[in-house]
Amino acid sequence: MPADKISIEYAKLEKLFYFVANVVVYRESDARCLVLKRSKEEKVHPGRYCVPGGKLEWKDLAISKPTRINGDVLDFEDVVEGLLRREVREEAGIEIELPLLYINNTAFVRPDGTPSILIKFAARYKSGEVKMEQGSFTDYAWVNAEEIKRYPCIDGIPEEVAVTIKLFSSK
């Protein structure tokens, strides 16, 4: 019988973690990528440049609206795409195009001890003017692979910007 609610009652504590996804947004018109400067009040990486993204939340798995019932398992397809579209809209006020292109992944432990899995993607800019999420970000820039090196970024961001530019400029 399919689940009727989300619960961690039967989950194994040693297997619980945050699922996080980020996306490097590529603007084709000038071959630049969007970076956002995190507020100094942020708990993780305050004041450093990053790319849009966020954590998967239970609300992303609406138990009453699975995309498929697979025996007694509820499937929720394209959850990562939905997560990143939402986060880019909330954090930067812009829209991205699908499909997402995979860049890489990282497992990490947050300062509060929470283990996390981060999957990183690239996507093309679709539309909109950048309007940063109030209180979360203090600056933004559209940068190329050389310019990003002058910004105080979260480790890995300059390399991911370079990979994204290469991915899209070769298509």
C-alpha cells in the first residue's frame, strides 16, 4: 500500500541527509554566467559568491500528487528541475530553460553537523531581469571564466562557471 504521509519513522538515522541542487545559469547572448553574493548573515559561506540553488523540501513530494504510482511506491519525477526553477526564480527573479546539464556532485557536512549531498547543474538563461532575493543576497554579476576568478567565491564555483561556458559554447 502506498504511503499516506511523509515520515522518517522507519528511516535509518545513518542514512538521513539534505539533498541540495545548484545551477550555473548561462546567458548565451554574451557567454556569461550568473553569480550571487550571499549576505553576511548567511550561516554557510557568508559574503561569498555562489550560484542559485536550494534544498529539496518535503513539500516537493506532495503525497497526494505523485507523478506515478509504481506498485506501492509513489514516484515524483522531475523534482530536481522543479526545485531549480523555483530557486532561480526566488533567488534571482529569472527563468531558466530545460534541460539541465549535469556538472558534478559533492558530499559535505555543514557546520551544524548536517550531512548533505549537492548535485550541480548548468542551464541556459531564458528570461527576466535579475532581482535578488531580499535579505539573502547583496550583489550579483554576469561573469565569464576569467572574470569569476576576481570574485570571492565558494570553492568550486569558478571551475563550474568555466565548465558551463565550455558546455554551452561547444553546442
